[in-house]
Amino acid sequence: MSRNVKGVLFLDYVRMLRSHKGVDWAKHLLPEDLGYLTSKIDLEGWYPMTTFERMGNAILTEVAGGQVEGARMWGRLQVDSVRAQTPSLVSEGDAVETLMRFRVLRSTFFDFDALHVSDLCEGHAMIRVSYHMGAMAEEAATFQTMGFFERLVEVAGGSAVRACLMKRSWAGDKETIFELDWLS
């Protein structure tokens, strides 16, 4: 079964690759991946996770120097573009409602169960991450996701937001889970 990501997220990767013109992306991407760098990306379209993974690995290697904290920061920045595409995502002043909305909207970003928000209550949530990618990409994507959720809770009114990894599939755990805690 193929896995796909929505164009609004895919475009962020394509923009990052396009902005670094001096990098030979062919070292990291397949010929079919390179075509996306010159074509128009449909924000509502679906794009292959395999290409998304290779692009993410290339960005992590060439742009972030292998540092996953850069991916976390990028996840924080992605909230603005996702919010512009999906204005109903954020419930001003209500982080719990915002995370419940994300649960509903998750299927509009991925056509498989990539993320699961559970144990949701005021000031706390557990997020299970399962992109089904290789270890390097899964780790970077998890840090990107942590940054995304940290910022999402902040724009919904939460403060002192903290995401903490509990389990890491790339380090041998059966699954990846992080806790998200905040003050209202």
C-alpha cells in the first residue's frame, strides 16, 4: 500500500530544496524525485511518502548538518503555513480543542495513520508517531512533529510548552511516543 502526504506539507520540503541552489540534490534523490523541484506543487494534491522521506533525509544532511533540532525548529515554523491552509485548525485560547481538531484533520495531511493524539486532557497529551520510514528519517520527522505540536499549542494559548520523548522506534523501541505538556 502506498503512503502519501498532502501537498501543503510536501511543498515545504520542495521550497527548502529549491532555496539551496548550490546543492547537488541528485546525490540524495531519485530522478523521479527531482522532477518535483521544477513542477508546480498542488497544495491539495497527494505526494509519495517515499519521495518525502528522501527529501527530508537530503535536507537533514545538506541543510541541517544532521542535527535533528533543526528539524524541530522547522516543525515550529510549519504551523504558520498549515494554519494558513487550514484556518479552522486553531481554537484561540483552547489548546485541547485545537488538538482535538488536529485529530480530525490528521487524515487531510496523511492518507495513513501517521500520528495519533491520545491521553488528551488540559495541559497534557501523548502523541504516537509512525511514519513508517527509515531510522534517520523517522527520528528527524519525529523532532519536526514535536516542534509542530509545541508551536500549535502555543498559538492556541498554551505556555511553557514542553515535548519529551518517551519511546523511540529508531532506537529499538516498538513505537515512538512523546509527551506534550503545557500550562493553560
